[in-house]
Amino acid sequence: MKAIVCKQLGGPETLSLEDVTLAPPGPNEVRVRIASAGINFPDILQIAGKYQFKATPPFTPGAEVAGTVTAIGAKVSNVIIGDRVAAIVPIGGYAEEVNANADGLLKLPADFDLSIAGGFALAYGTTIHALKQRGSLKPGETLLVLGAAGGVGLAAVQIGKLMGARVIAAASSAEKLALCREQGADEVIDYSKESLKEAVKKLTKGQGADVIYDPVGGDLAQDCFSAINWCGRYLVVGFAAGTIPEIAMNRLLLKGAAALGVFWGGFIVREPKVNAENFAELFAWIAEGKLKPYISKAYPLADAADAMRDMQARKVTGKIVLIP
């Protein structure tokens, strides 16, 4: 089969399309013929050797896939050959096929388009968990979303609106903010041109946001602590800016606020029933036409390096996928 291989740690230029052999699935695994594979910022960190979960070259990057089950291990009983599934894998997603642990599979509705499903589970699973279980977002509250035109950011805009929040989308260009408005944002902030802190205070009449969804980190985090409401919840989702901020604890104290980590990977292992309930709600919204996952571009498998470079250059909105 064809797969993208990282032979040495570095940037996207180190990747190549190779013919590789995939071992048969283990007793608790299934083989998935990949219809689409999501591209995520941690993939870039992983090929550079900077991600928290290390992989030793040669390896195939990619953690998020969707496709059809073509083979099952001896102990697998929860799926059958032909089932349509999404899967999160440690590595191996940038390929035509991958072996995935059967316990972590997400069965997809029959009418879910597999060509976009590879970019769905991680962003939307992370976000609904963040807003429901971690942020306890309530109807009528104000949700501030940083990096709002990115994959998880746009999911937060969409899901926040469906949960009844007033959504303020913050991003770095007029074009990105226009997309956020199309996807339901009530207010927008261009933090490349104005102070995030001051803009949030103005839009909330000095109160601040009730829930702040931050996949960006970096310097903007400090503005968040100055723009959070009494008993607000600051959600630590990721660090796309490249630096991990230090929390100004005094600001949390003065606002009676909380900083909450969002680690969906740990959540799905520890609370699989609640995760299943989250996805049941997501699928219901999709079936009702209330939610439409946004995939801005699909790249051929051979163009994986170009897709990563576009993500590094912040040219990407929503999610992007590879199509084997």
C-alpha cells in the first residue's frame, strides 16, 4: 500500500510517499481502508520530534482517519467487515490503510460522507467535551473562541451556538472572521489589529467572557485572564502559537475563575460512555441539519507535505483532509 513516511525528524520536506507493508491486524485490532485522514497541528510537532508522544523514524504520521473496516482481529466483536468507522490512532493515518484498536472505533451513520469524516472526530469530539464537561457552558452565557477559524475553533463556534451561547470569535484576519460569522458567530475580534482584552470588555460591557476556549496559547492567554467574567472558565485546549503560557494566578483569584485542561484523548479512555453520548448528540444535530462539519480543502495523499506547510503558514481554515 501507499503511505507517507517520515524517515528523519524535521519539517514537511522530510516526508515521502512510499510503498509499505502493513502487518495483519492484532487480536484486538481492525484494518481500516482509509477514505480520508485529518491533518492536525500535533502531526507537525510529531514529525519534528516536538510532540509529547514520540515516534521513532521511520514512521507514518497521522492520528485521525475514517473509512471502512476490511479485516478484524480474533477478539474483535464490536464491529464487522464493511462497517463505516472513524478512528484515532497513535501513528499511521497518512496512508491507504491502517490498523486501529477496535475499542476506540466510532461507528459512523450510514449517510455520513466518508470523504469529510476523517476531519470530524478529533475537532468535534474535543470541542463538545470541552464546552459541556469542562466548561459547563450554559444557554445565554458568552463564549470567547480564540483561533476561531481553525479546526477546533470553528467547531467551538458552531457547537457554542447550538448550546445557546453568545459567541465571540477571535482570529487574525478579516477573511477568517467572515467565515466565523458564516458559521454562526455573533461578534468578531481581529486580534492582529486590536487589543483582545479591550475588545472583549467592550463587547461584554466590562463583564468579560463566561467561557474562553483557547487552542492558541502564547501571549494571547494573558489577555484572556484580563477578559474573563466572574466565575469564568478558561479552557486550555492547545498551544498553536508555539509557546505555553504561564497562568497569572492572581487574575483567576480576583475573578473567582478557573483554568481547566481539555485532554480529549484521556477523556475517551476514562469516560467512554459520556464520549458516546457526546457523539450521539453531534450526529443528531447533523441529521437535523443543524450542524455541518466544515472541511475547507482535501489534498491527495501525495500532497501531505504541502498540506502541512499550508497549516504551518496559517493558510488553513476549518479542517483539511488527505484523500488516499
